[in-house]
Amino acid sequence: MRGMWVVALVMVTLMALGAQEHPGKPAEHPGKPVEHPGKPAAKITAEDIRKGIQAYITKDTQLKGGYFLIWDSQTKRPRVLQLVKVHDKLNKLTASDYERLFKTKAPTAEVYFACCDFREVGTKATLDLDFFMQATPAGLEPFRIVIHKENGKPRLQYPPTK
């Protein structure tokens, strides 16, 4: 009896592996696959970036007891922060400026980022963090977060805007 079940299972598996979606018919999606033809995606706006950053910070702080944490590579310690403000202005770097600044390949031809003001919990320190955003299947998400200023003093000097 057990042998019959094994044979049946092997046969069903082989049939499933050899089966086509629509036997005898041409492929349903021949050539280059197009999942959703139509209009190209809309251009990312400053409001999209701002909302994406706000959503990311909200989700992250909910997971971390109401605080935003970032590793400070200069002081070699984590910083425990609370958001003060997400700036409205959208900033842009060319890929070459991004690559010169961070010594790594830019993910796109133009890299968009926005500034956020934070205060450090338990101190009087203020930090200006820059969130570099990119589109993902889950929406806009940061791919790099940089401490740009501490107490108004720049740590990172961006190239002049053109």
C-alpha cells in the first residue's frame, strides 16, 4: 500500500513538472515581458520624499520605543534622537557628485535627499540628518542616512548647487 502512494506521488510530481500553462497554445507572454504596460511612473516630488522620510521615521521610532537611533561613526557611539522637523526642500546630487562625496556608486543618475532636524535625548545636541531616498517595490525608502551637521556645524560639505 505504501509503495502505491510513493508511485502516485512521483507520477503527480512528474506530471506537474512537465505540464504547460496552456498546452498546445502559444506562450501567453512571448518576447520581452511587460508586467504593467502604460504610462511611465510619475516623477518623484519633494512631497513624495518628505512623506517617505516621515513614514520611515515613524515606523522606525515605533519599533524602538519612540526614539530614532543612528550610529555616529565620528564619535563611535549610537545617538538616540527625537524628530523635530522634516524640511520641505528637496535636494539633488548628480551621480558624479554623489560618487565623489561618498566614494561609492550612485544608485541612479540623480540622487534625491532631504534634511531632517533631530534633538538628542538627554543632551542639548541637535543633529541635521540627510535621508537619501530611492523608489522600491515597498515605496520610497532611504538607502543612506548621513549626519550632516551637529549643533549647526557641518560635518559634510556638499558640492555647490548648479
